[in-house]
Amino acid sequence: MYAKRCIVTGGAGFIGSALVRNLIRETDATVLVVDKLTYAGNLESLKEADVQPWSAPDALCDVVGGKSAKPPSRCQFLQADICDIGAMTAAFDVFRPDTIFHLAAESHVDRSIDGPGEFIRTNVTGTATLLQAALAYWKSLPEDGGGDQPTKASFRFQHISTDEVYGSLGEKGFFTESTPYAPHSPYSASKASSDHLVRAWHDTYGLPTLITNCSNNYGPYHFPEKLIPLIILNCLDGKPLPVYGKGANVRDWLYVDDHVAALRLVNEKGVPGETYNVGGHNERTNLEVVKTVCAVLDGLRPRAAGRYEELITYVADRPGHDLRYAIDPSKLMGELGWRPQENFDTGIRKTVQWYLDNEWWWKPIREGKYAGERLGKIETKGK
């Protein structure tokens, strides 16, 4: 049986590495991880997948029917910038993928407030560069390969995006695939731009694209600048637990493995040119999330000085902080049959337990790349 070949950009990041581990564990696919390894990229997240450096000559031998001295791992790694058209073109032409899962992106709202330029470069220019490389590659594919090679009909460019492109909801209602875009942060604006580019390459050139917009992910291997891992690790360190404003902002939480299952399903059964929203139907205020993490830790690793909730500290709100996000995943569930396996209570317990059991992964990050400091503040004169 023909085994798929998948490129995963951003495959050393949080969601990307979860997807790569899943593909290696549950399919016979060969995966090329393309990642620049910025601060949030971590090859340690791919140990389970037996990631090995990609040797282009070896891969080229495979393409032309030659033999390499050592069979390559099914999970190979190319350190490259998605803005580098030469590197991206070579990755497509030599690896010859059936599909690309595009997850490479700058993704933290607070960091986008501090430095929006890098978000525009990576999320917008990088996506455009990938689309150009993918289009040239796709045009070179045969119409029909007999099931043993990529074809124009079988190739997919799958772009993974966010619900933040839709802006802010009121107290009622849900984001659907037809909700107008209204981004409010440099991050969400850059992702909205990339969504529009992907749609344009489908509508203009016929490139078979798929777009998914997901709600907030959480789970193992999550870089600790994000809310849930930050709270877990601050609890373990006895540090204050920062809550923006009154903690009333609402997010819809999605366990990362449920998201990965949705991505694979969309890739296999989704209709080119379509968008699919992925959400967990697990709305919680930020304060509820923090208190839930505290309660789980109270049970799993009690704090000698008292309850973890006592560490909660309210801080000035993030600029342009959207009040509420919530996704309606009816299209994905009805048309493709996706169902999440975790609710927030089961998923958060698994997540907390993973951080308790895997200090080897997060401790070097806290000691080197990111110690939990506040990001995304806008300073004003006289303050």
C-alpha cells in the first residue's frame, strides 16, 4: 500500500509536534518536519517520533529509485525558514509530499503586541512563500499516478488557523465558517491575512487547499507562555498566578489530541476550498480555567503553604483583549463525523498530570527561554 508523504511546517511546535507524533504513531506516513526552531520550537517534543535530520541526497535517492546506506527515519527534520523560497521549493521538489500541513506561525498575542513585524513576516509573507512553492510543485504533478505517487487530484495544502480571526463575540452566539472576519490584535490580523491568501490561491489558481480554524488548544508539550502551562508551572514554583482584568474573558478550550484527529480527518475527507471550524464546546472564563488548574493540583500535589488558588493575582488587562470566543463545529461534526474525546475536566487533568511527570521537558525552558515574565504590555508616558 502506498504510504503518504507529509510536510508539517511548524512541526516542532505545540500543535505541530502533536500532529507529527500522531502521524508516526497511527499511520504509515513519512513526515518531513520543517521548522525554523524559534523560541517555541523544540525537537525534544519529537523524541517519541524518532526525529532525524533530513538528508536531501538520501531522499533524492529514494525518489529516483536508488538506495541509501541507512534507511531514513519516517520522521525527518529540516531546519528552515518558510520565508525562504529556495528552501521551500527544494523541500517540495525533493521530498515530493502528498500533503502539507501548514502550522508554522508566530502565535502568541502578547508577543504580537510587543513585536508585530515578525508576525507579519512569518504568518503573512511565509504563508505566501509556501503557497508559491506548493503551487509550482502541484502544477508539476501528473493528473493520475495510479495510486503510487502524488497527483494533482490527491495533493492537499492544509492551512491551520485560529478562531481569533473572527474577533470578539457577545455573551451569546458562536463563530461559524461564514462569520465575518474582524481581528483585533496583530496576531489575529496576520492569521486572517494568511487565511485570505490560502483562499485566494484556491480560487485563482485551483490549488487544492483546506482551512481549519480552531479554538484554544491545551495539552502536553505546550510552551509555558500560554495560560494553562504558565499557571501549572507558576503553581509548582509558588509564583503569583496572573489573571488579566477580572478574569471574565471566555475561551472555548480544545484538547490538542482532539484537534489533531480533526486535522487528519479534514485532510482525508474535507472538500478542497472549504473551511472547517474545530471547537471543543468547552467554554470557560479565564478565572475558571485558573481555578480548575489549582483544584486539580490541590488533589495531585498539595501545597504545604495552603491552596494554590491563594496565589491568584489580578493584573492590568491585555490591550484589545477580546471578550469571548466560541466555535460552532457543526459542519465538521455533521459532514465529516468528528467528535472530541475529551471534555475540559478530563483534558485538564491529563494535562496537569503530564506536566507533573515531565519536568525533563519544561524545566530547561523555564531556566532558559522563558521564565514566566509578563509580555504584551503597552507602556504609557509617566508610568
